[in-house]
Amino acid sequence: MPDRLPPMRRYSKLAKSIAYRPGQAAVYHPMLERKLILKPFQVHPPELPADFVADSWEKSLRGAVRASYGCDGGVEKMQGSKSLEERYRIVDTICRNGRELELFDLLQRELHSHIFSIVKSISECEVDDSDIHEALEYLKHVQDAWKRHRRDLGLVRNIFLPLDNFLAAVGGILPEEKDSLRTRKNLPVGLREMGLGMLKKDMCAWDDKRSEGSVVSRACGCLLTCVQHSRATGTEEDPSWELYGDVIVMIRSLDMYKDTFERSFEQATKEFYQEESASKIDTLTTEEYLDYIEGVWKKEKALHDACKLHPHTWQDTDRILRDQLLVMHSASLTSTERLLELLDAKPEPQIDATKTLLRSLEMVHVTSELKSSWSHAIRAIGEALMKKYLAYNTLAEGVGLIKELLTLKENLDRILSDTFVDPELAVAFKISVKEAFEAFMNGCDQVNKSAHLLAKYCDDSIGSYVRNVKNSLTAEEVEGRMDSVMTLFRFISAKDIFEAHYKNDLAKRLLSAHTIRGTDEPLTEHSSYRGNELEKLMLQKLRTECGGGFTSKLEGMYKDMDLSCGLNKEFTEKRKQQQQQQGGGGGDGTEFEAMVLTSGIWPTYTQWPKNVPTLPSPISSLQQSFTQFYVSKHSGRTLTWMPSLGGAVVRYNMRSTGSRVTVKDLVVSAAQAIVLTDVFNNDPTATAARITEVTGLPVEELRRILFPMVYRVRVLRRSTGGPEDKQIGACEEYSLNKEFQDKKRRIVVPQMAIRDEKAEVRATESRVNEDRQFLLDAVLVRIMKSKKTLSHNSLVAETLKECSATFTAEIGEVKKRIESLIEREYLERDVSNPSTYHYLAGFAKYIPERTLLKVARGDIMRRVVSDDPTGCILELEVEGPSAWFLVALRDSFNNSKPLRSKLITGVGLGPFTQSLTVRLQPAATIGYSINLPALRNELGEALYFLVVSRVVLCKAATLPVTCLMPMGLLGKGTFGAVKRVKVAHSEDSGDMAVDMALKCVKKSNRSRSLKILERERDLLKKVDHPCIVRQAATLQDEKYVYFLLECCAGGDLHTCMRRIGLLSFEAGKFVAGSVHSALQHLHRAHRIVFRDLKPENLLLDSRGYLKLADFGSAKKFTRGAPKRTFSLVGSAHYMAPEVILGSGYSYEYDYWSLGVVLFECLFGPKPFGEDFHDSEHLQIFHTIATADREPPSFRPFRTPQLNEEERALCEKTVSALLCYDPAERASNIRRISEFGMLAGYDPSLIWRRSAVSPLIPTTPSDGDHDV
């Protein structure tokens, strides 16, 4: 025990020294590097005798090899003499003593003899490899030999396993110490490889000795014969494939596969399918051929797997199949006929087969030809559908086209959904579908019909939901149909045709909304209309697709219905109040509703026949009351009643058996109501002649009125004839049906079509074609206005591109419109290049010298006369504010050619700050003529327009009233009518003929109103600005005083806002800049405060430029007097707080009004007193006066036309103008051009007419409304 203590101490000390402590780094000690290595015990066996290998071979090992190959009684007898294990140990002993090579040589010679005998037994067999039976027998012999060889060699390898391991270890190369003489260069890497090498050598050795060929070549020939036989019989699974697989495994094991079998196999495959596919493609349908291809691929893959072919062989086979089955027949497979066979199959298209075809052809990269045929096939199907359905008799039949097209589009989308691997290829085919649909839907004969039927399909879908009858569509189904409709809508080019027909159908649905609701309650809320949400959803989709301009009229129709509902509600309440004040009861029980429809937005309808009598007295009285009510709310508007669109609910009190009374409410048209009340209320029986006499309705209209009540509802009876007898005789009798019965209380009498459906379609398309001409004119003028000069081809191309969003314009039509514009002097051809056009803003006409002198009235003018006896004027100098309106002249004695020299010597273009001197040279003795295009490039667009306007006014001032030709009524004002006249001076055929505005005031009204007009006349004499209406002259005769003014045919800003809705940022900036420029001129140059700035006093000329009008409320401050006044003047909604509070005001008043106008233009309502009528002054004044406590808020108002930045600038500008404190507002006005909307805005762009107005009117607005 004591002897062991020291080692333990040492161990404990070592353990202590290498102990690991927390936070300590890695531990190292030298003793940790020591390793314990265990080596086997070396035993050196005694050396073997020299003859040990030969003796062992002869006694036991050779016999074992012979027994393995079936000699000497086989393995069983060998195991009886000496066990295999003993022989194995002998081989192991020899190998351990380094005697492997001796044993190898003995074994190699013995194996060679046995393998040779195996091969000999096969090679001696006679075989005809073209005979399937002999081939199979031969392959079986080869299979047996191969299996025997593998089995016998396997037994030998088990016995000689140590030798096999030796050969595997040396890898075929002996070490130098074992082969010092280097007599053996290569050894097999194993006994298996040695046996295969001997087998390959012997099987190939017979090639030169026998004419039949070697064993391997004959086996390959037999294999090909058997494989071709399997292909020809169409066998999918053959038991013989296992036999083929064993033989192929042998060939692969012998490393003879590629040279001996694979090439022949691939060539045979190519020849077989080349011949078979050629016969199949002509006899099979496309679907059958695709099934055949799929079957071939599956069979070949199964053959490849079963026969254990090399993987590379399948790659080559797959390529061969693609080439022979697809590429070689790509022309046929990609033909239009093949695709039509699939896409137009009955009863439904073969979608799966089409997808298979597309995928297959994508694999072989023949998609370019396929895409062309794909497009042609779709066009052929579409054209066939168009031809089939467009010869419809009724619209219900024609709507079937849309259903077929939607089904076709849905099937094509399903085909392309997940077919192609390449996403770009999928996109290309989808584009082909789009182009094909556009092609056949927009054909010359189909473009309008496609758009019309698409609109009718929308009407049927929405109408089915709205009518809410049995089997009607649900809201979700209608919404799905809308999405499908928008898909086809994108394909049609005649979108204006669709809009016109959709507008007609929408009008019918909206006007019949109350009838469809089936309720006795008045239509005071349009939101209760069943199709309200779906209608708005469709409008939203159209707006998203085409923009707000496309849906502006449709949205205006919907807005009219909403406003009409509000008006009816107010009118009903007002009636009740009047009845209560008069002490009456609930009235006569008659209910009245009126729909106010804005003309120009709604479709055009046929007026009520003139010979029809007035409505029944209760209805006529209510009609007059509503007219007074409406005019009181909207002064200046005209109502035109259209009872032909109206309807009525007639209460029918039926007396049944006894004294019982049954009440039925008949929903009928206005004409039917007149017939029932005026005729059958007095007499239960009446002839057709009597009905015509009482109602004034023509006989041909009676069928449309009476037949629904006779044959559909059966309220009336007809004495003779039936529904097929459409002719109504004058003596036919109609009577109330005493046997009439119906379970429903409210009965809707259906209406017959007013006219033939096709005639209505033709009328609608005719109106659209007229509108297209106006649109083409507007597009051409807009393009030339911006380009000034353009070649013919460029102008046509840009016009076609501009119109493509609405319709496809024909080049010939564009040329006609260009010629029309040239005739009307909007354009002119270039003298040197007739294919180039120049834009003309006005006209070049002869102006007599006296008129030219009139231009410069009040200015300094000098004429320099030459020494020539004729007194020809060589130079004319004009100095003053009016001189800048004078432009180039042409010499009448020089063949009317424009002068080439630059005629204007003065440069200043600021008419408000400085004068300008113009020198004109030379001048003609007989007068002067304007040639605007001559120097347009030098003068710019500004002088071009301003010269024309000024010359026109001055020319008109020299004419008598009798030379003014009336052209219609522009409007009615407070003091009289304003007529549109044309200057018609006949003294010289070259004089201008232009439109002017003539305000007519009766002399009998000479009172305060005439004094106001005189003040307005005096102010306008002194005011000269492009943004202010100019006054040409004041004329009079015995009865009237006339004010001849500029004609502003574009209506006022209020009408413009109703037409286009909220103004865009650019439009608002244009309004602000124009008004600001006019106010600056009034305030600074003339000391005038306008005091009545509102949208109705801002007029638009034909080019969309704003002009300030109506100076009846304006006031001019006297020079040197205080610039402050206290009068309560202006329109209530636009008054400034200081005006209402009476604290005195000045020029700041006008800018407050400008702020209100901009608020209304950009954000919608008026900022103060929107809920109060103009006549409710006190309420409006209270709202404005308390604006310091409750300033207007911008947050509640949506502005989709403005982005965030634009909205912020608009809010900043309007807030500055609506500042409650006049002093602070004045400060804002002084720097208004430095912030907000007008930052960096150049007002000269407006008065020079260099900017294109965003408010160009589409058609003259007359403000009339239809009811």
C-alpha cells in the first residue's frame, strides 16, 4: 500500500494542475498528447514448398473449377470429396505466401477453356434474325449461356476469393517487387472482369470465321426484330421484355452496347416512327393523334425501363420521338384546321387536347407558326359567330352572340392558364387572343353591332336582377357578368356606340325605377331603387376603363335622378304646407312626381303629339305648380314637359257581385291613363274612332296603347280580331272587362316598343356618327393648335391615335374633316408644300381703311404721304395701347402676296403697362387687309387672336342695326334678352361675317335699370382687357337700346361646372389666373371694384377663355377720393364679411368672391350657406358674418381630380382669399402670385392666348332642361 502512494499523489497533483476553473482559458498539458497504439501480433508463416501451388491445383483446385462449370459430376460430387471451405483455405494460403501469380495463370487457362465451350455452343446455332420465333429462341440460348456463365463464374469467385481480392487490391498493375522483369503489364481488376473479357473475346472471335456474324451481332439483330415486333403489335407490356433485358444487360456488361446495339436501336426507332407517324397523321383526328403520341411515349418509356436500356438511350429516344411525331408533322399540327378541330368541337371544345397540343409544340420549339395559326383559328371562330348571330331578328336573339363570345373567351383563358412553361410565351398567346377578338369584333360590318349587343347584354343582366322575378340573376351573378362585359368592352373600338346604347337602356331603367319598385310610396329616395348599387358599380368600371369624360353624361343622368328625388320631396312638403295654410285636408289624394332631365345628357325623345289634349285637370294643375316651384329655385332655366315619357298609377274601383268593390292599381303610361280616365270613365264601351276623337291620338298609335291592356293584362276587351290582327278598324269596340281578375293589388301594364328596334338602333348610330364628326373636328383643331404646323401624314396619324380610345376613325373621313376645316378657315395649306397645314385662329379678310383707322381711335396716328400724285400712303404709324392689335398688311397692287419684311418695329407686348408703336409699310390706296398667317410665327399666338377680336368689334361698330342678322337667343337677363347676331354687311363681299351678342333693352324701361346699363356702358368703353367682355357699340332705334358686345358662345362657368364636374388643378389655375388678371386691370388701371363676381358672370368664348361680364354692380372710385364704399351690393353667397357687417370695403371684396368661386370649382359646394337658397339672405349673411368663428373646412370634401400636392396648394390659395380680416386679405392679394396655385404663373399666357384652355366647350350650352 505504501508503494502505491507516490503514483496516486502524482496523479492527484496532475489532476490538480489541469483542473478547469470557470472563466479560465483552454487547458494544455504535455501528457495529454500521448496515445496508446495497439499492434497485432506478428506471425510469420513458414514458407511453402516450391511445388505446393501446382500440386494443390492438380489435386483439388482444378477439380473445383471443373465442377463449377458442370464437369466431373458437378458441385455436389465435388463437395462429397473435399469441402469448398478447404479449397478456399488452400487459395488463401497460396495468396498469403505471395504465390498469387502462379495460381492466376493456372486459373486463367482453365477458365478460358470453359468459357470457350459456352460460346461455342451458342455460335453454332443457326438463326434467321428476321423471323420473330427464331429470334426469340436464339435470345433464349444467349440468355441461358449468360446466366450459366454468371452462375459458374460466381462459384469460382467464391472459391478463389483471396485471389480476387488480390487482383482488386493491385488494380491491374503489379508492384515492382512482384514483377521485377515487368513481364506482366496489365492484369484484370478481378475475376469477374477476367471472365467478361474472355467472354467478349470469344463472342467476337467468331465474327471472321462465320458468315452469320458474331454471337453479339446476331443477338442484337434478334433484339431489334423482337422490339420492332412489339412496337408493331402495340403491346404495352410483353413478358418477353425480361428476356430482352437480360440480353441487353449482357451486352452492356461486355462493353459492346453503344457500338453494337444502341446505334442500330435508335436508327430502327427513327425509321419505325417515321413511317408510322406519316400514316397516322393522315388518318387520325387531332385528338386521336395526340392520344397516339401520348401512348407511344408511355410504351417507349415502359420498354426502356423493362429492357434496362442505358439512360442516355432514353434521352436519344425522346429526341427521336419529338422529331418524328411532332417536328416532322409540325406544319400539319400547327395548321388552322387542326386548331379549329379542337377549339370549335361540338358539343364543347376539347380543352385538354388543346392544352396537350400546345405543351407538345412548346417542347419542340415551333411556337411561332403555332401562334399565327392560333390567332387565325380564333378569328375564324369569332367571324362565324358574328355571321351567325348578327342576322338576328330580335335583340334577344342577338344577345346570344355576347354569351357565345364570353364562353369562347373563358375557354381560351382556361387553355392558356397553366399550359406553357415559358411565361413570355403565355403572354404572347394572350396578346394573340386580344388581337383576334379585336379583329373580328371590329370588322367593317360588325363594329357597331358588337357594341350595341354588348350594351343590350348589360341591360338584360341588370334588368333581370332589378325585375326580381322567378329565376332572376343574383347580385353576385350580375357583378360577375359585368367583369365579363368589361373584358369584351376592351376589345371593341366603337366605344361611343356602346355608350349611346347603354345610355338609352340606362335611361329606361332609371325612368321606370318607380314602376319596378312596386310600391305605393312616392319615389323620394333614389337609393331605394333595387339596381342602385349595380348601376353605380358598372359606371365605376367604365370610368376606370375610359376615364371620367366617357361616363360624364351617364353620371349626370344618375345625378339628375337623385336631384329629382330631392325636388319631389321638397315639392310634396310644400304642397302639404299650402294645403294646411288654406285650411284644406289632405287634398284630392293625387300624387305627383316629376323627373327633371338635363337636355344634352339624356337621350333624345319624341315629343308628345300636338293634337293630344292636355292632361286631366288635377295633373295639369300640379304640373303648373311644379313649374313655378322649379323656376323659383332655378331662375333662368326652361322646363319642357314630355308626358310621352311619363306614367301614371290609375286606381280602378271594380264592382263585383253585389255591392262589393275591389280596388286595383294599374301602372300605365300617360297615354293609357288618358284613355282610361277620359274615355272609359264616362262610357264602359267605346269604338276606336271615339277614342281617337276624345284623346286626339292617331289610329296607328292605338295598337301600342290598347293591345297591352287587352291581351296582356286583360283590363279591356276587343270586339273583333285577335293579337295577330294588328290592324285596328275605326268601328272596333273596346269595353271594360267585367270578368277581369288578378290576385295582385298593383298591376304593371307592360308597354310595347315605340318603334322598330332596328330603326331605333339606326337612329342612335346616326346620332353617334354626327357626334364623331364634331369630335374629329375638335381633335384636329386641338392638335393643330398645339403644333401650329404639321404635315398631312403626321396630322392623320395623331388624329387616329387620339380618337382610338373612343372609336376607330377612317382615314378617308379624317381627310374630309381636314378639307372641311380648310373651307371654314381653321386650317390652310402651305403655298410651297400643299401636304403641310398651318393653323388659323381666325380669318384673313379685307378691311377698309376707315375701319382700320377706327381701330386706333383715341390713339396718336400719323400718315406719311408720298410725293406720288395718287397720294399713296407709304407709312402709317400708330402709337398707343391699341397699336398692338395691328398686324401685317398686304399690298393689293402686288398680286395680294404677303410682304416678306418684318413689319412691326415696336417690340413691347405689355398692353397694360406701356404703349407700342407699330409702323405699317407700304399701304394701299384703297384700304388694308389682314393676312394673319403671314407673320404668325413672328408675332406669336397672342396677337393672332387679339387682333381678330379687336378688328371684329371695331368693324361691327360702324354698321347700322339693320345689318345685324339674328341667329338665335343666347339667354334672358334682368334687363332684357341677349340675342346672337351675325354681322351681314353687303357693301363689299370681302367684309367679315362674324357672330356678336346683342343686348336689347326697351326704352319704356327707362328708369334705374337703364341708368345701371348706362353706367355699365361707360365703364366698358374705358376697359380693354382680353379677360373682360368687350363692347363694340351702343345702338338704338324707336323702341330699343342695343348693346353690341363680344359673343361668348361657350356659356358661363356655372354651366361648365355642371358639364365637367369638379375642375382639375390646371383648370382651377386657369380660372384663378384669368380672373386675377382681369381684377388687377380693373383695380389698378381703372379704380373699379366689380362687386358681383360669381360663376354666372364668368363667360366662356368659343375657345374656352374666360371673360368677366355684367358690370351693372361695378363701382368706379373717383380719383383722389377715399377708395372705400358701404353699399350692400352683390350676390348673397359671394359677399365678403365686411360688406355684410357694413364696415366698408374696397378691392378686397372681389378677391373674397374669387375665393368662394374657386372653392366651388375645386371642392364642390359653396363654402358658406350651401344649404340655403339664394333668396334666404339672412341665413346666408349670418353664416358669412360668423366665418371668423366657423371658417370653411376642406376635410369633408373629396377631390379625386387632385393629388395631395395639388390639393394642398388649392387649400392654401383659397384660405388666403377667404381670410376674414380684409387687411390681411389685402396683404395676401399683394403676394398672391408668390404662393399657392398661382406661384410662378404668367398671366400674359392668358391674354396672349398662348395657353390652351382646359375649359373648351364641347357644344353651346343653352341651359334648357327637359322634364
